[in-house]
Amino acid sequence: MVGVDMVPMKILLVICDGMADRPSNELNGMTPLESAEVPNMDRLAREGQTGLMDVIAPGIVPGSDTAHLALLGYDPMVVYTGRGPFEAAGEGVEVRKGDVAFRCNFATVDAKMHVTDRRAGRISSGTDQLAAALNGMKIEDIEIIFKQGVDHRAVLVLRGPGLSPWVNEVDPHHEGKILESKGLEPEDEKTARILNEFTRRSYEILDKHPVNQARVKNGKSPANIALARGSGSPPEVPSFSEQHHGLNGAAVVGISLVRGLCDLSGLEIIPVKGATGSTDTDLEAKARAAVKALETYDFVLLHFKAPDLYGHDGDAPGKAAFIEKIDLALGEMLANLKDTVVCITADHATPCSVMDHASDPVPVLIWGTGLRHDITECFNELEAGTGGLGHIRGHELMNLLTGLAGRNPKFGA
Amino acid sequence: MVGVDMVPMKILLVICDGMADRPSNELNGMTPLESAEVPNMDRLAREGQTGLMDVIAPGIVPGSDTAHLALLGYDPMVVYTGRGPFEAAGEGVEVRKGDVAFRCNFATVDAKMHVTDRRAGRISSGTDQLAAALNGMKIEDIEIIFKQGVDHRAVLVLRGPGLSPWVNEVDPHHEGKILESKGLEPEDEKTARILNEFTRRSYEILDKHPVNQARVKNGKSPANIALARGSGSPPEVPSFSEQHHGLNGAAVVGISLVRGLCDLSGLEIIPVKGATGSTDTDLEAKARAAVKALETYDFVLLHFKAPDLYGHDGDAPGKAAFIEKIDLALGEMLANLKDTVVCITADHATPCSVMDHASDPVPVLIWGTGLRHDITECFNELEAGTGGLGHIRGHELMNLLTGLAGRNPKFGA
């Protein structure tokens, strides 16, 4: 007996960064998602299935990078070394196998290498010229690639033989003397030595740079050093398509970290005008771009950053209000989707009472025409605890979705 | 503290092949199991516990062979190589460690080795003589064991030194030129060479065989070649009894694949007259045989194939009606069982809307006198999502059952 040739469904994965939360006094003991009016999410919960997801594992507090690695179907416990390569890729720097990449801050130090301002007066212009002055230098046999990011941020990539991501960072993370990088093992020492030398030279070059001379003249802190942290090498993993039975995918995402991670995994990045990765983002434009991308791609990841920002600010009503905006955008998308499995979830909890990431599992919702429903009627942390999906792990989600979309081969006969 | 000497309970595992499903338009949005009147299953759900089971892992689409390996307590991800040895054992051919076995079709080819009919006109008689003409030949130092199955089906076992299951099949799976088998690695080439030579010789011998000469004279397609696929070696695993603390078991099963798998794992196969492995099977006879076997054995696996067949046909009402027949048979069994843990489940979903296996988890029910109950009142996919068993994995089921039956030793003191 041969099955009919079912046309596999497409997959839309909506990630609401940091959306999962805890009860809030300001919201009468409800979470922002419970408190928000989300008729579209509730409809999908009623017609589909919900559950709770430990994005990494029970009790693990996910970072945005490790969380998204898991959600794309990789095990971060195995493949993650550090955040640097995702930030670098997110800023449009090519990161290759064997490279070691870092996030950097332009900071202000005095002549004794004491940090007096970690963000160099929140410098917002001229960093392209400062970055150009550092980019392309060579230390020993290592090539230095350096590029500015938003405001005081930048990225550093080391390229050459014998590099390792297992080195301490030089950024002290507060005012005080900069740190000396050290390797974890003897074979990591070369990278530490290169990084220390880069840090020293960055001061030499930047301190006398015309951009900084002008800043000092105007009473501003000079951006006279580049402080690196978050060392990492790009994960040596199969591409997203290889990992998921040939699934071709795209991502609509406003922030560089997640954009870089999607890019490195082989997802096509769809640029959207007005996608800021913040609370002022153009949700409708992102939603339209996601729906349009689904005409071409089998899989689209749509990422909204703002719930996480409200969580970090401890603003539960603001978070609830933004979740309502996402629900409106979702409603417009649903009117224009067909034969698509829709999944809505978060990459981690950012409880407003914690004002940081937390280990609480996140609610997850899966809906598609003809798929099963469960007894849940609303989409929130409370009801998801009784949902038909049960408790799942983040790195299992993609395989669940491709399975329900009819895209997984049979194992056995 | 010392427990009383509890007499361990017996275990009846009822596997309704492909029973798990999705909502059906023809059944007012219910699944066949939801729609069926199953008072006996519902009673056991009310008095016992239900849950959902990923037979292999979330998102994995199980084959019947990998699913049953998991349900017998083995991890198919580790021990499965291919379907051949289970089919061969199911046809009563002894398969030994180191053998490589295949499923075969008697097919029709022209002189250029183009397949013109993969089922040789659905030949239904004379295959015993054709098989006898191939059985017992020797190619290099390899012994050829060949036996006919039902209709155009047959099984091939290669026995001798240096064999490997990692070879391509010769069956093109549609009309067209037969394939040349190749080994995955150099050490697999011998098996590929033997298989190619066997295929060539099968044509030489069968094309001029009197059975085929008679077929051609009568205008029928000759069964003039044996095409192999599904290569595999018997899993190198502990026997069922060794795996489960000395549990001695038997199986009542109508289809050769599952029968062979049970046989290879060391379960006693109970032959039942009227057990056809199809929709016309004698359910009462199978149920009586299972109850009788429980007088002798600690564990009985009772397998009903038909729900899967209705799923492949997309016949939701037919599937629901057959599930009601299983429920009736279950009722008779319950009247005659004592001190038995009863488990009812499926090996995979075969949704009528998909007409093939799917990755959706299957409902599972466990009941036994004195064991816990949960809040579920009916046995179906929807309620099972809220059941006390939660979400389990297929390869964990047997240990759950032996644990509840009081057969597992204490781990620690």
C-alpha cells in the first residue's frame, strides 16, 4: 500500500524573545501573556496544541544565542563555544571555520589602562573611522578583522593558524584595570597573546586618532580602546538544510546576534525596512515580509525582540501591550497563510520581576490545518502546562515541526 | 522494612497497528478512536492511566519494524540496520548472527533487465516451486537461502563470512532498469557482488522455469527475477527475556514482519487459525489465544494490523468500526484475566488524512488491579494528552510495565 503524495506543509516559527514570564503584581497576578488580549494566539491554542518547553534543559538559563541554536535544532551543550561569531556574522563579517570571534566595546581608558567609561560616552558617530584604523592589521601570522556595530559596539575576528576560543576576555565589565587574557590550556596561549597585543595596539592607534582628539576637545570621553569579550568559534555543524531533510529557510530578524546565528546556520536573511530589533519596530512590515518569504521558502523564522526588552526593564504592562501588537500582526499573517504549520514560542523567559533571563520553561503553540488539537483554550504559561505537547526540549522543536509538516522520512519500513 | 512477598503480575500488551490518528472531517472533527464506541477501553482509562508516547522520539516517523523494536524495549537508533531479517524470520526462515537478509519481490523483466511488472502479475501460485529453484545455491563461499512469502513476496538470506547489511538494493521500485548493488564502504563490496550475482542467476534460472513457461503460454507475466531490498542483519541484542529480568513472553500476531521481529527477540509465536493480519482476521480467536497464553507466559503481545490498513486507505469510519471490534474482543479478554497489567497502545499513527505513517505521538493506556488511576475518563488522543503517564518514549514502555507488574529488582538498597 502506498500513501498519497501529500504535499508537505510550510513552517512559520514565530519567536517572541523573552516573552515567557512569571505572575506580576501589576497585572493582578497574571503573566504579561496571560493578561494580554491575544485573540489570534488563543484561537490557535484552541484549534491546535500547546505545551511547555525547556529551551536548553530544566533549570538552565538560556542565553539568546544558545536558545536560538537549540530552536534551530542544534544541541548547544555540544556545539556552543561563545557569542562572538554570531555577533560578527550579524554585523555582516564573514566568519570561517577556525576563526575566533569576539564582541567588543569601544571604551575609555586612562594611561594606566584603567577603564573609566565602558561605553566611551555612548559614542554614536565616528566609530566607522575608528574601526577602519584597526581593521586589517596583522599580529604574528594572524589577520585582524574589525568592524563597528551599533553605538559603542564592535566585533573582532582573528583569522590564521592555531587559534582557540578558550581564552579569558580583556573587558573587566566595570570600571577598573583591563584584564590580561590567558589561555585555558597551553595550546590556547597563542590566542591570548594575540588578543593582548591587539588590545595594546588598539589603544596606541585609537588614543591619537583624530576622531578621539575631536571628542576630547568637545569634552567627550575618547573611544581609545577596543575591549573584547564573548570569544567563540563558529559551530562545526551541518547547515540548517542538511540538519532538517533539505528544508530551505529564511529569517526575518532585527537584532544582529540572532541574525548572525541564522546566517551562520544557512538561513537566508530577509532585510526589512523598519525592523529595528526594538520596541519601535515595524511589526506589520516584518509580518508581511515573513508571509511573502513563505512563498519562496519552506521555513521562515520571524523574531520579535521587544518582549525581552520590556522584561529587562521590569515593565510588565509594556510587555503585555507589545504582545498584543504581535497578536495583531499574527492575525494579519493568518489571513494570508495556507498549508502552513505555525509555531509560536519564546527563546527564554525574561520575567519582569527578575529583569533578566530565567530558567522557567516557555509556552509553545503548534497549529496547522488537519493537525490535532488538545484541551487548551488559551495561549499562556498556565494553560500550556496542561497542553497536549507536554514538556519538550528546545532542540527537539524543529524535528517536531518538520514531522507534523510531513517532511520527515520514515525510519524503518 | 521488608515488603510482603507480592506475586508479580502478568502483562498483556495490545498493539493496535497505526491506530493513532488526527481529527477527521468525516467523523465530525474527531479521530477514529475518539469517535468509536469503546466502553471497555474507556473503563480501563477511567480506572487506569493514559498518556502519549513518542514511539521513537519526537518528530520521528516510525516504521513498523523500528516501532516494534522500541516497544519490545530496544533502542532502534542503535540496533536497527534494515527490515530484511524480520521479514525472513516472519516467513519461518532461521536468521543467524552475521547473516544478511532481504525482502524480495518476484518481478517480470525483459531481456535487457528492464522491470516491466514489479509484482509479476501479482503471481499467487507456483512461487514455492520458483523459490525451491533458487534456494540452496552457493555463490563464492556464501550460502543462499530463499523462500516464498505471500503472493509475489519472498525472502532472501545470505550466510557466510564477511557479509554486511550496508549495500544498495537492486529493486528500482518502479518500472525501469534493475539497479546494481554497491557497498557503502570497500568492506561492504563483497555483499554487493554476491547480491548482483544472485540477481543475475535468479533471472537465468527463473526465466526458463516450467512455472513461468506455463504463465507465458497463458498470457501472464513471468516471475522471472527476484528483486531484493531492505537489507539488514539481525540486531545484536540481548533476548527479550534477558532484557526484561527473565520475563518469558509470547506473541499473537498475524503479519510476518512483526511475527519475525517477535521471533528474533525470543518471544514464542502462538499460531492462531484465522489470524490473517488483515481486516478479516478472527479477533475473538486471537483474543482467546492471548488469554490462554497468559496461563503459561508472563507476557503476551497481541497485535492487530487492521487499523493501519484503514489508515493507509484513508477510511476513517472503517478504522473506527474496526477499533470497536477490538474493544469487543478486549471486553471478552477482561472477563477472563486476573492479576494482569493491561497496556493498550499503537506502534505509530497512520492518520487517514495522511494515508501513511506520521510522527504524531500515540495514546497509551495502562491498567491493573490496585494500580493508580488518573483524571482521564476516556481513551483517545485528546484525553491522553492530559493523562497521568505524561509523555513517554516507546523504548521505555516495557520497563514501565514490568515495574508496575512488580517484576523489576530494586536499584540500590
